[in-house]
Amino acid sequence: MDKYEKVGYACLGLVALCYLLAMFVGVIAAFPFGLLILVGIVGVGALLIKVFKERLASTEDDYYDKNVEK
């Protein structure tokens, strides 16, 4: 990963964080119905965290990434 790629990912992460913060503020503003949306966002976030943890812990995926030609 080179310097420009790191800068690009950092910028995308910052934009995503700002977007999530704005969405969270909007959900709180629409209080009674916004809680349903907030529960959905938390559920999707939990599933994404699970997927990333499984991928990082998978030695089989690493093997195929390095040894199988595409």
C-alpha cells in the first residue's frame, strides 16, 4: 500500500464518519421513529464488524490470496 492509497482511504474514512454522524443526528431528531432506524444501523454495523473480524482471522483466505492464480 503506497502513500497515496493510505491518504485516499483516510479521506474516505473521514467522509464515511461524517456521514454516519450526520445520519445519527438526523435519527435522533426524528425521535420516536428514528429509534427503529438506529436499531437497524447498529445491526448492520455489528454484522460488518463480524465479517471483518472473520476475514482478518481466516488463514485459508490468506492462503488462496497468495497461492492461487487469478
